[in-house]
Amino acid sequence: KTFRLPEPYILKETAKIRDLQLVDKQMSKSIGGSGCVWLLDEPSVSAKKIRSAVTDSGSEIRYDLEEKPGISNLLTIYSALTGTSIATLEEKYDGRGYGDLKKDLADIVVDFVTPFRDRVLELLDDQTYLLGVLRQGRETAAAIAEATLVEVYRQVGFMAQERLDKT
């Protein structure tokens, strides 16, 4: 119990979101650019990135990572943000064009990131509050770490430092 390893929580469907411009690459901060949606981007910038995402030849909106990696990526993002299945999205956009999907997804992305962005910027503007949260977090973490360290010493068979100091 003391030394158990944490298990990662990674949703299989969204484990790899592809870059909006380089669909053969995973979206990442190291690539950056117009293919990566940053949570602190201006909403208009996020929307523009989605609307200018690379798509595939043809016009059919269907999930197929081999033949349609661009559209598949957009469907994955849409599904992750709305909880709508990809099959349902394929039905919804049957007979419609890529522009419709991109416009709708841009609105969804903006609706998703805007509250997060606004709250982060609000918090960053209140340094006194942030320093208080950091101080409280440090105190809480120190108390938990101390209790954990005592338990680890006990499990390993060492005496806790305070016991050594008393002898």
C-alpha cells in the first residue's frame, strides 16, 4: 500500500490528438504553430486554427484514420468535447461539407476554452490570492509528506528522524 504505483488515466479515444496542420504528428507544444490549439489563445485565434485545419481529399465526412486523417482528427476532437459519438457525428454531417464541420467545431472549441481562459487570466491578475493558494498548498503538502515519510521509515525499518533526534 505504501509503495503502490499510480495507474495513468488516459482515454483511449483521445490519447493522441493530431496536429491540425501536420496530421501525421501528435498535437504538441514542441511543434506549436497554427496546428496546436492553446488553452490561453484568444477565442478568435482558436476558431481560426480549427477553421483552417488540414482536411482530406473528397468531401465525405467519415472517420477513417488511413484515408481521412484530417477529418478523423476533427471528429475525435468534436466527440471528446461534446460527448457525442463519432458515429452520431458522421450521421449529423452526412451530405454536408467540411466547412460545416469546421465552423461548428470552432464554435465548440471556443465555448470550451473561453471559460477556462477567462478564469486563468483572472487568477493571474490576482497575485495576492495566488501566493496565498501556493502557501496553503505548501503547508498542506508538507504535512502529508511528513506523515508519509514516517510511514515509509516504519515500513523500511528505519527510525523516524524525530526519534533519532530524541536519543
